[in-house]
Amino acid sequence: MKKILFAVVAFCMLQAGAFAQTNFEELTLEKALEKAKVGNKLVFVDTYTSWCMPCKYMANTIFPQKEMGDFLNSRFVCVKYNTEEGEGSEIMKRYGISAFPTFLILTPDGEVRHKIVGGSEATADFIKRVAEGLDEDTALGTLTRKYEAGERDVFFLAKYAKALLTIDDPKVLEIAGLLIENLNDAQRVDTTFWFVYEHPALTPVGSPNMEYLLANAARFQKSVGKERVNEKIATAFDVKLTNMITGRDRQSGLEVIDAIEKEMEAYEFPSKERLKMFAGIARAQRGGDIEKLLATCEKDIPRIEHEHLLAVFFPLSLTIKRNGNADQQARILALAKKLLAETTNDKFKFSLGQFIPYALEK
């Protein structure tokens, strides 16, 4: 009798364990769609690769959580595919997947209801992202079909643009542009549509959106808040100058730096002094004079918070190492060692510790 009772308890525990985590079934996509149709469910698809660390994190940390399993198992037929092999590679092509992990929510007919790109560090956050795919107002596939059917209401376009931003879809540039075109002057400074101006990809330095923002900064400050507007402008300048210093932007010349320096004077934000130094470094770099660039770095780099040097110091150092004379190479090495000895930023310390022997001491 005790053996029977133990067996029953063990069986129940196994059954409970089976549903305590996400139940990914070993089914072809066709079979998963058929099962979803019969069970009146949707299909949740996890597409991954063997080398993707966020994919492994989701598989080992998020999907085994009971809360995650309870949410997904009751609503979806869940399947996962390695896109490097078999059916997974075909699914990647069929649904235009180019980043990992990518999660699809499919209707039983195989149409994309929603797409999620990238994992989450917390279970609650990922549940929220999946839930957006169940909501008619935020499900990407639903919004896409409405747009293709001719929907052009500005509030709809705003929803669609926000959904596209969550997956970094380049189509957002088209939708955000159309949105701005359809807004009247009062709507353009309204908080509802501020996300267009706040996002760096939609409002970079030199774009029509940025020109409008700068020309109407006082109006935006009144509706959105002075601190938030100023921070957006500072961030845009920061990204532009950083891209110029690192070489991601090779087209912009000294006139762009002049314009940024002039515009900065009208605003107050915490990073202003650093951005002035970035402007000076970018100016010296564009001038092509290694001695001037090195002298500028020796003067300004030690005054910049190390967290902001992660992007810019390494390309600057390589420029001086490759194009400078022996004395200049020794000076940039000395500056790097000084920073290594002084930094308390773990990421910068690790990166600099790896960089010095392999790039500057050779």
C-alpha cells in the first residue's frame, strides 16, 4: 500500500513538474499549427542558434520558471527550432528572422501575430512582452495588416511605430516619417508623439526632426518638460560626436562640430562639459595632426568619467599608435597605463587591461 501511495505521489510530482516550466513540444511547425487550431490556441515559436548567449539564458533561466510556463502553456502550443539546421533554417527564411533570439506568435494559419526580438533578464518582463502580442492595440502582425489595408490615423501610426521600435525594424523610419507628416503643428509638440523626437534613430543630429526640435525647443520644454528635452538634445549630440570620434561617422566635417558647439550653449545638461571635450577631440582628429590630437587627449581624457571612455579611447589610441612616431606612441601608452592604474570602472579596467598588451605595447 505504501509503495502504491509513493508511486502515485511521485507520478503527481512528475506531472506537476512537467507543467511547472514552458512545455516546448517536439513538433514540426505544420503539426504545431494543426494542434493550435484544434485546441483554439496560438503558436509560440522560439528561434535560436547554438552560439547565441541570450538564447541560452532564456532557455536555462526564463523558460523553466513556473510563472513563465503557466502563462505560455495555457495560451500557446510552444515549439522551438535551431535556425542552423533542418526546419529551423526554413522558418528563419520564411519569417525573415535575422537576430537571435527571435520569438514568433503565430495564428493557426501560420500568420505572424507578433514578433519579439531579444530576450529578457526577468520573467515578468518577458511575460509583459508576450502579452503585448495578445493585445489588438500592440500586436505587430495585426498592426501591419491594418496599415497594409490603408489605416493612416495618427494615433494608429504612433502605435505601429512604437511596435516596430521594439524589434528595431527599419520600417519604423517610414512609419514615423508618415506620422510626422500627418501631424498638425500643435500635435507635433504634444507628449503623445514625443517618442519620435526622443528616439535617437528617428531624430539624429542634422535630421529634419532634430532641426524642428531645436527650433521649437521652448514649446517642447513646456509640454514634455525642460529636463527631458535637454537630455534628448544632449544625447543626440553625444551620439553624433562619439560616432565621429570612433569612425562610425566619417562623412561629417568641422562644420558639424561648429554647429553642435553653438547649439549646446543654449541648453543646460550635466554632460555639457564632457561634450565640449568630445567636440575638441573630434575637431583635433578631423584635422589630421597627430601631435595636436595626442595633446588634446592628454589634456582632456583624464578629466572624462571612465564609463564614457569605453567607446572612444580605444579607437583614438589606435589612431595615434598607427600614425604617430615613437615618442607619440610611448605617450599614448603612458596615458593608457595611467588610466588603468586609476580606474574603478570594472568594464573599462578589464577592456583596457586586454587592450594595452595586444594593441599598444606591440
